[in-house]
Amino acid sequence: MWGRLNTKERLAKYDVSIDETCLLCGKEKESIKHLFFACDYSRNCLQEVKNWLHWRLNAESVQGIMKNIKNNKTSSATRRSMLKVVIAGLIYHIWEARNDVLWNQKVRRSQAVVKHIQRESKIRIIEIMPKKTKDVDREWIVNI
């Protein structure tokens, strides 16, 4: 959100001599805007998350997604919090996948990344779910 990840574009501003091409798609300059979610790889991950959650979302930037979650008055506060957990997990795992390519030359399939996000998010959400959570929200998280 703050734009401080050491993407190749940001490192190049400090005169670090590197190839600025995105490690995940190999098509464009790696920047925060590209990595989250203009890159084909991360866009696929986001689309799979949206399909999983049955989420009709037009936004494809971190700011747009967070604004959509915040302004969605049809969802309960609990469900909005759950969506934030999933998006945070998505961002973390895309960055982790990018670093896996950089340091281990290993490209993960986007489907595998999303499966991991699904498992991890459900566990985290269930662990921190307040006791006063409405039954409809509990059912939603259990059934997704």
C-alpha cells in the first residue's frame, strides 16, 4: 500500500543495474502497479480468488480493491474483514512467488498459490472470528 517493496523498478531508481523485466510474466517492467495486478500471473491469481469467493469485482488495483471492500455496505463488517484477510494473503503470496523465482528459479503455478491462500485464509479467519459473528457469515466462510 505504501509503495515501498523493493521491486526492480524501485531498485533501478537507486542506480542498481538490473534487468527490470517482471519475473512472473516476463513481459513488462516490474513495478508495484504491474505486480499487483497488471501482471498476467497476478491477474490470474486475483481472478481465481474472485471466482472462489463468488465476488463480482471490477477493480484490479490494490487501492481499488480495498476501496471496494470498504465501501461495500451490503456486506457485514465481519465479511469485509474476511475479504481483507484474503487480499492480504494474495498480495503476500504473489510477492513470495516472485521471490521464489528470483532466489530459487522456481515458478509456482497460479492455481497452487490460490489453493494455498484458500487454506491459509480460512484457517486464519476461523481462528480470529469473534464469537458474536452472525451465523450467515460463519456459514459463508465455512462453505467457500
